[in-house]
Amino acid sequence: MTVFWNTWVIVFILIFLAFMALVVVKYWRIDHTADKDKTIETFDGIDENDAPPPRVFYLSYLIAFIISAGFLVLYPGLGNWAGLMGWEQSDDALSSPITDLDIQMTPLTDLSLTALARNSDVTNSGELLFQNHCGACHRRNGQGQKHFPNLIDHDWLYGGTEVDILHSIEHGRHGAMPGWKDILSEDQILKTSYYIASLQRRNLNAPQVKVDLGKEIFMQYCSSCHSDGTVANTDIGAPILSDDIWLHGGSIEEIKHTIEFGLNNLMPAFSEQLSRNEILAIGAYITEQKDQYDVKLAALDPESVSRGEYLANAGDCVACHSSESGERFAGGLPFKTPFGTVYSTNITPHLSEGIGDNDYANFKAALFDGKGKHGYLYPAMPYTSYQYLTEQDTQDLWSYLQSITAVPRQNDKNAMIFPSNIRMGLLGWNIAFMDTDPLSYSAPEHVQLNDHELEQWQQGKYWVMGLGHCSECHTPRNLAQALIPEKIFQGNLIDGWNAPNITAQELYEDRWDLESLTDFLHTGHSSKGSAFAGMADVVKNSTSLMTRDDIETISRYLLVGDLHNTIPDGQKQLSPTGFVAESYAEEQFSAYALYADTCGACHGEDGKGRDPIAPTLLNNGIIMHSDPFNTIAVTIRGLAPTYLDEERNFMPMTSFQNVLTDSELAGLISFVRLYLGGREEPVTAAQVKAVRQKLEKAGFAGNLHTTPDMYDHKDTDINID
């Protein structure tokens, strides 16, 4: 302390003591003038009298002054005065305390984190320290959150050895990635994002050429740190990009944001705040949590996990529980309903963001009863179908979901209107609309099946009515958004497309057979045309990952039918003629000329398609369908490639929204449906207008120059009846 401050402190203390002494002396001298019978003030009937202070008051002050003076002489207190006792701060027992942790660590000879992780006293202390110093960022069990890594897996940015872990805690880490927004164009960044996402074999709505171009850009600008993206660089903390661990978010938009703006991550050093033993205890707790998670994973039956993955694919769980181009099973996909928007949830085994705190009973209750751990679920979750799973399949599905990577994506908040936002009310919905009777696998009465066909039909019913939950999209709903069982598979409008009628009657009339339907469901392509829109996603994420034998059972069940789903006696089948001589007659010439000008270049002058340019329209299931909605919608919306098969992705289909009038479209579609689909009922201009208005209201109507790029930023604000 400088001479000035030393003098100032001494003078201030002495003045203060003198002032207090004068105050005491003053009141000591006037003490005899006090009159205990004199009332000074009255408060609520209570008198305050002028009684003298008790003698013990003055005696206490005298003792305090003596002790203070003695303290200031013997110990530091007056500026730089060290005191006659020569006491120093280091002599204070609290300056270097002997804690319980130090006592616990003293007799230990093996201070490796592996050994310490087996010492419950040390890990208990480590847990408390972790909660105080690390839990806010890495969550209470160390699984991390967005931007803050998971500490209980084996993917450590700077290496996961004990030396690396202790170094990270003691000295911290500082990782930086430059932003490329001012160097790369938006298109280059998008292509690079596609390449990075493709490294984990994720299904992308992008052609392979974009991925290949993205790789070239990546190798030019990013490989110095990330190599080709399949190896990690622990020296600088550059992560591996080919796994499913995304510290800063793994959707295309989040990957783009990371590339555009870069990163500047800082992990603080704790060497100054924590002792060596405390750092060891934290490392031991992290190791214990990691070991416990490894034990949990090792306890899972590999066959059950493998079967569960197959079942998750069959149930298309990833389609709903992943946001648009987002991380698998991390939730965030919006479902627009008449009652508001509900978002799918994170079903990865993350303790705080996912279902890591659930047990099998919680999982089964959600799957069978629509009862989540924190309230009843909205029926956007198809528990009305999943209730039919067998016990073994349910356990296998649970095992698989316990084995996948824990994604720290927080669930989105639902935006449901009153009273739909009251979860307890969903119990009433279940009571009123949920049929809990078990499925009947008795042979249908309206057909004769041999033993093999019956076995296929029964297995197909299990897939279709259970995990496949086909009825959830293809069945009309009532005002309460419950399925109408008497109209099962009769079609429903979803996202501006018609999930078409797939009753046995419709499939029979449109000449679907076991081979064509199995081809369609298994590959997305068949002699009856190709899948598009939502059905293409189903094929991509679900049915293409099942065995052909299982898909054949699904086809068998759909073609044969069931209760409320039969083929009427005498039902005729359509027989499209194709473009015969009559098609070119004078009275039809204008219609064919319009077809040739608008459709023929891609679909062929004969309507049989041009592989790999465009699919066949002759015998096409959508052209032949009794409801022309999708045929009309395709001409107004256009179509992006499905990217199901690189060899048969087909070109984008141009929208005719601003090219043909309602009357022209009606005439063109009627002509195509008559000769290529066998449908004699003409499509009217009023029908086209009605579909156009619906699509325009929802923002789905396309433009003349529709390209794949238009689908990279799809409008998710769906507003359609």
C-alpha cells in the first residue's frame, strides 16, 4: 500500500474511533437528565419514555474499545502496520483449507480417472463440483446441449484421453472457425452444406451433382482443417463431419449458418478456481458417467437393436421426428392443424432434451395410449395405430431408440388454441374416438386365400394397420381430426396433395397388381408410375429399407381389402387405350396438339414416358385415379425430382400456373385421363379453379420456370383446408 493510502486508512480509522468515543461520552454525561416518567411519544397506545440507557450498554462499549485498540496494536488493521504479533494472511486456516475431498484423496495411490471413477466418495464430490462449474453448459449429467459438447460419449474434439480431459478442464480450450460469407457465394455454401450432410448418408432433397460440386468446394476451402470430412483433427478441435454428432446443429440451415458466420468457441480454464484434487474429482465424475452410459449401451441386445432399427424404418419414425433436412429423430417438424401448430418431439436418448429420462413403461404408454410422461399426446402422434404392436416389437423399438446418438435439440413449443392446449382434454378425445379393440386377423370373408396368401395378408395387415400407419394419411378425418373408420383408405388432403384413395376397389379398378404395387412401395418406381411428394419421402425413409417380402405382404393386404374395404361384385377395371387413331381425329386434334406442346417433349408423344426424363402417363396410377385432384395439382404446382434413384430421378416438372387457363387445363387433363388413364368423366374448369384457389391460398402454386432451387427454401407456413 502506498504512503498516501496508508496514511489515509490510519487517519480515517482513528477519526472514526474518536467520533464514536465522543458520542458515548456525550450520552454518558447527560445520562442523569433522563426522566423515566416522561413520555416522549405514543404509538398505538404504547408509550415511549425517556428512560436512561442501562449501565451495561456503556460497559459493553468500553470493553469493545479496549478490544479494538488491542487488535489494532497486535494485528494488521492500521494501513501497512503488520502488528506486534507478525500475523500474515497465509496463517489463516481458511486460506488453505483441508476439505473432505483432500481427506478422501490423501490415502489414494492410483489417481487415474479410471480408478477415481470407481471411488464413490470422489465421484460424489466431483458431481457437486460439476453441477456448480460445468452443469450450466454441459447439462447436469454431462450430455451437453447445442454449442456445448456431450462429455459422456467417446467423441471429444481435443481427444478423450485422461491427459486430454484434464488439460481441457485446467487450461480450457479455444476453438475458432472462420466465416466464409464474404468469400463463398450463397450457392457455393449451399452445395458445401449438401456435401457435408451427405457424409452421414442422410437422405437429401438434392441431386448428386450438387453434392459432387459441394465436395469440390469443400476440398478447396475446408480440407486443410477437416481433410475430406471423415477424420477428426484433435490438435485444433476440428470435428469429424461424417458421423451424426452435430455440436452446432445438423440441419442444412444450421450447417449453412456455421459455414457463413464461422465459430468462436471458448471453454474457460479452471486451474485458478479449482485445486488439482477438485479437477481430478470432476474428471472422475465425467468418467463415471461415461462408463455408466457405456454399460447401459452394452446391456442392449444387439439383435434387439438391429430389429428395432428395422421397425423404426418400417414405422417411418424419422419422417415425423426430424425437422426439414434436420437431425434424425431430433424433432421439430411442424404439423398444421385446424387447432394450431404442434411440433414433433426429440425422441433421442438425451436426458433433458429427449426421452433419456423415460423408462420402458413411459415409452409403451406413449406408443399405445398416447400418454406422455408430461401429459397426453396430440393424435398427430399415431398411437391409435401403434397400439397394435406386439410386445416384442415394442421392446425392440425401445432398444434401438436407446442406442442412437443423443441429440441436444430442444423441443419447440406448440402453438395450439384453447381448449386444445389443455392436455388433459386429450384423454376425452381418446375415450371418444380411439378404438382400443385388438385387430382381427381372421380371413376376410369376401375372398378365398390359400395358406401362403392368408399368411401374407395377416402380416401385411400388421404392417399397414400398425407401424406403417397408412390409414393416418389415407383416411378422411372428422371435425375432431379423428379418423372415420367407415371410410378407411378413401383418401385425405395433406399439404396440398391428395393422399389418394387406396381402397381395394380403387386399386383393382386402376389395375394395380402385386408386382406393380410392390415395385412402387419398395423402389418408388413401377409400371404404374413413380412416387412423388410425401409418398416419395415414405419410400425413401421407410419402405425402401424393408425387405421386398415384407413389402409384398403390405401389397397383398391392400389389394385384397378388409372390413369396410371390399371390392364390389362386378367391379370393372379400367383399360386405357393409349393414343389411338381416334386421338388424332379432327375433333380431338386441338387437345392432342396442346398435349404435344406442353407434355409430349418429356412424357413422349405416345405418353409412355422417357426414362430418365419423365415417367409414363399411360396406365399411370394417378392419371387413372377416380379423383383428378393430384393430376390437376401437379400441373399447377410442378414437381421437384424425388431423388429416390439417381438413375431415375426424372427432371423437374414445369408448373403451368401462368401458362394455361382453367379451361385449357381442364381440356388437357380430360384428354390425358381419357386415353392414357381410361377415365371417361371429363374434368371441368370449375374443378381446376377450385384446386388452383386452394393451392394459391396455401402458397403452393408454382411458376413457369420452376427449378430444383425453388425447393431448397420451401415455405413451411402451410395454410390449406
